[in-house]
Amino acid sequence: MIKRIDVKKSPLISVLMPVYNSSKFISEAIESVLLQTYTNWELIIVDDASTDRSSEIIETLSASHPRIIFIKLVANKGPGFCRNKATEIAKGDYIAFLDSDDLWSPNKLEVQLDFMIENNCAVSFTSYLHIDELGNSLKKRIVARAILPYKKQFRNNYIGNLTGMYHAVSLGKIESPKIPKRQDWALWLEAIKISENPARGIAQDLAYYRIRKDSVSSDKIGLLKHNYNFYKNHLGYSRPASLYFMSCFLWEYFFVRPKFIERLD
């Protein structure tokens, strides 16, 4: 049986969750936070003007759990805006992220926090598994790099957002940039930059990333444009430099990153 930590002696972790039309999955996502063996957390949920039953489900659960803070937007603003809204009111010493269709292992926060404290680490992330819409394993594992310096994260996003956590006390609160896509890549790159140290990866599988048929992130070709804009518009590089960095990105994506993807039997 996994121990539970005394919250009186433990730092607060703010868990940020944007939601949009996720009524099929939101209960399970919230439940995976409620079941954490580490119990000193607050869950800040921002509903992005969902048109399904998401807000109704969240309201019911938040009424029974005072550590859940629920904000409902009247107009759709996008996940980056929702994460920034949650960041604004977060009170945690550490900040972690979980999307409304993904899941955590029960000991995710406990293992990750212990790791960060023991290794004096300001930015960390973990390995994770892919599941389908029904929660079945897709036999795919994304392995966390043990050490992730700024240069590597610059070439490719190696941090699964559902696994990342940063120390807000030392780094300050980090907002997602106002770009259409790749906000998570930008946020973790900025976190590593501010920390002046590499992010540290945890080999243990502590989260489950759900692959949905209607997922924007499943459109790999469409994301190439956003990757180019990440370098040109967000980081401010010239067109030639952005094209060069895109070639580095593609090399990393096709020839380096696959080394950290395992196909399970």
C-alpha cells in the first residue's frame, strides 16, 4: 500500500485543467487527481464555454470537493487562455498540468515531488502511455529523457504537458504565450530557460495520454505550420533561420525522438 504524505509538512501543488466539450472523459480525469496519494493539491478547472455537459459534471464534483476550484468562461478563448487564467489564481509552490481527457497514475504527484526535492530540480516530467478513447492501451510508451537541456527542447518538444511540473516559487508563474498552437512547447522551453538548468525526466510511467479521433494534435501535417510559426513568430527568428530550425526539428522528430518511443507487446 502506497503511503500518504502529511499535507501539513508538504508544499501545495496547483493542478491546472482546461476543459472544452469533454463530458465523456472529464469525470475520469478529475477522479485521477482525487485519487492521488499526495493530497496537498488544488485543482483549478477552467471550462472554455463548453456546449455539452462538461460544466454540469464539474459543478457536481466541485460541490463535494473543496479543493476543486471551478471557473466557467462565457466565451470560448482556447486552452492557452484557460491555462493562463488558472495560472493567475494558482497558489501552489509547484504547478502541474492535466488536460480533461488525460489521466494520472495515483502516485504521480508523490513520485514527482519527491524526485524534484531530492534532485533540487525546478522542472521535471515523466514517461507516459498512450490510450484510446475507451481507455484501452495503444501499446505505445513515450520515454522521458533523463536530462533535457534547453538546446534539446528547442529542437523538439520532449515534455508531455500532462507529465510536466515546475517549481513556481523559484521560477515564478509561467504563462502560455498567445500563439494558436504549441503553447505547451513554448511554456516548457521558457521554464528550462528561466531555471538555467536542464529539466529532469522520470523514467516511470505516471500518466496516460488519450488519443482522440477529433484531436487537433493528431493532425501532424497541419502542425508543421505551427512549428514553423513557433520559431518565426513566437521566438522571433528570421524566415531563413526559422526554416533552418524547422529542418533541425524534422531531423530530431524522425531520427532522434523515435529512440524515446517504445512499442509494447
